[in-house]
Amino acid sequence: MASVKVKFRPSTIQEKPGSIYFQVIHHRVLRSQKTKYKIFPDEWDSAAGRIVLSPGRPDRQALLCSYRQEIKEELLRLNECIVTLNRKQRPYTTEELLRFYRNRFQENTLRTFMTSLISQLRRQGRMRTGETYQSALNSFMRFRNDREIAMEEITQDTMESYEAYLKKEELTMNTVSFYMRILRAVYNRAVDKGVTTQRFPFKHVYTGIEKTVKRAVPLKIIKSIKEIELPPAANTGYARDMFLFSFYTRGMSFIDMAYLKKRDLHNGILTYRRKKTGQQLTIKWERCMQEILDKYPVNTTEYLLPIIHAEDGQERRQYKNALTLVNRQLKIISGTVHSPFPLSMYVARHSWASIARSKNIPISIISEGMGHDSETTTYIYLASLDTTVVDRANRMILKEL
């Protein structure tokens, strides 16, 4: 029967921390498994074989407490590996035991697996998806206090605890669902690759989509935004133009606007592919669109709009900086036009859909115009945008009281 002990190896350099390692013995063969934990000699009790809190280092007490918990968890993992191998009722060596442990719990951690996926997404040019995966990973690791977790250890209890943590942080249910759906996709990928077995850990957590707060403004607000007088060459004027360009182009997203190429505009037709879905869309080039383009010097790059100004490998950073600037300036414009809520580039997209719906334009046309991959997406999109019809019906009922 294999056994595991926690050991401490002092540093050969004075005043430097030493290393914690696991000593594994099986059939009298002794091997060591290194860990990431570094402590000083006065933080180790050799008789008890455990970390102790040093009165002389109060600043390290929280760290040492987390080390003790993590070491306890790693010991449980090692012992679980021993039990698993013993159940197979076949001989195994100490080296095989440690290799099984590393493959199962050290190399196949969520962070390792997900970081590899993120790198793959970035190589494929799917930068936005990579960013959302990184955001979900960062959130989960904050929940774990940056402690590793093996794919094998992701259970229903784990995810329910994470959901409770997100709710305690007062995140919206759509944000909770956003993180859960990303982690579920990663977990299912790990199952497909044979990294872990399917335990359905997301069975009892929220992965739906709630109706969002209305983010569409009526046509009169759009007209006010268009007609408002703003200082020439001011950032607010630039923000207003980008907002209107999005509205004119059926709610084109800002990232698609940023990456429009001059060659995408040909014979009065603008053709582009959505970054999010890859779907190709065509838009008739209207005079109002050209008027915005004519306000600005011709872009010296291959890009059509004055968003990306340099082809230096930092195009995405330029796009994100421009989006931040535009949204900040749109909030300033909000008060001037008496918008019912702060404006943003996303409001332009929602507003086009809402106004189109109010004109009794069929859902199928709105869906195609916005580049949605299905009408179901459009129905979800419109569900929270305009409740005026329901409000009007309610008013009629109340008048009868």
C-alpha cells in the first residue's frame, strides 16, 4: 500500500524560503513530488509534518493558511489516485502512481486546459471569444482564491457554490449565465477530449437568458441626436456620428464598423462579414452614410471609417479605445437630448430593431437585417425592447375600473 507524507526541504541559500514536497513510498520505493509552496524554516513543524504560523512573520499568516488548505486538498487527490489504482487490482510502481496523479490533477486543471483553449482561439483570430473565455476564467479563479482545480474535481457542488458567489457579488443573472455557459462549453470540450468524465456539473445552475432592461430609444430621440448642434471636431460630434452610422446601417456593431475596409464599399453596396457570426451582410449605401464619411479626412489605412488609424498590429486596441471614448461621450449627449437612459453604441443597434418592429416590419426581415443566425435570436432580442403595446392594453383595462 502506498503512503504519502508532507516534507520540507530548506533552501541552500540562507534567508531564502525552502520547498514543500510530497514523499511517496510504495513497495519500499521512495519518490518525491515537488509542489509550488515555499516557506521559511520557522514556518515548518518537522515533528508534526505541517506548516505553522510564525509570530515573527504576521504578514504571511493568511498565505500560510491558504497553503495548509491547498496541501490538504492535494493530499486528498494523491490518496484518491492510490485508491483508484488499487481498485484496478494490478501492480503499479511509484513512478506510475505519480504520473497518474500529474496527468489527472496537475496537468489537467481547469486553468491549464482553458488557457490552452484561449491561446488556440487567439491563433484562429477569434480575439473577442478569447477575451470572454479569459474573463470567465478570471472570475472563477477569484472564486477559488487562485487555487487550482482539476477537471475531475468540477462537480455540481462546485458550480452551485460558484453561482452563490456570483450572486453575492450582485452580478446580474445574465452575467451569471454568461460565465456558466462559457465554463460549460469548456467542460464539455474536456469531456470530448477524454480529459475528464461527464458528471453534468451545470445541471442545477442558471444558464438561461433573462429579459434585459429596455435599451432602445424612440425615433424622436434619434432625430434629436442627429439635429443637436455640437462643436466642430469635438469628441461628442465624433461619438454622435458613429452612433448614427450604426443606426443607418441597421444597427451595425461597433467592432464591425471598425474593421470595415474601403474595398467593402463597391458600386453603392457595402458588404461585410459579422465578426461575431461570420455571416455576410450587404447594405445599400445611402446618402446619410456618405455624409458622415465626408466629415473626416480619408483614412490613410485600408479601413473605411476613422476608428483604426494605424496598421501596426494594435488594431484591436485602437478599436477598444475608440469604443470607450465613444460610449463615454454618448453618455454626455444623453442628457442634452433627454434620453430616458444613458446612450451607448449598443443602444443604436437595439433602437433600430425596436423602431423597425414598431413599423410592423416582419421579424424575418429584422432578423436578416441585423445578421442574426435565427429568428429565435431576434425574438429574444426584441422581447425586452418595447413594452408600449402591453402598457397601452393595460391602460385600456384600467380605464374600465
